Amino acid sequence: MIGRQQERELLTESLDALEAQQGSVILVEGEAGIGKSRLLETVLAQARARGLDPLVGMADAIENQTAYFAYRTVFNSIFG
């Protein structure tokens, strides 16, 4: 991945904090095509390499009236 050094460092620091039992929520937003998915893939790979089991929720502008839409994938992962 080229660029996004500051964002990658922030995400790495967040993983360090998580391993120290200090959780957080990270919101990644921006215009289409700026590398959000690639950045997410990178941090998810780092988390898995550390033995963590990441849960990911995603929003969709079309589903802005559906309660808890962004959390559905997280809930499904936890509860089946």
C-alpha cells in the first residue's frame, strides 16, 4: 500500500491498545475510490496475525432507515 502512513500508524496503535485491554471504535469514511477497503484489509490482516478475531460492521447510505444495519454482520458473527 502506498501512502496512508498516518492512518496505518493510527490503526496499528489501536491494535496495540486493544491487546492492552483498551478497546476503541474506529470510523473509516470517505469518497469512493480513496482506499478505504484496502486500508481495512491491511488492518484486518494485522489483527489476525496478532491472533485477534476482528468483527466488522459496514453501513450503506441506502439502508439509513434500517435500525442497526451496520451491526448486522457483527451480530451474525457473534450469535450466528
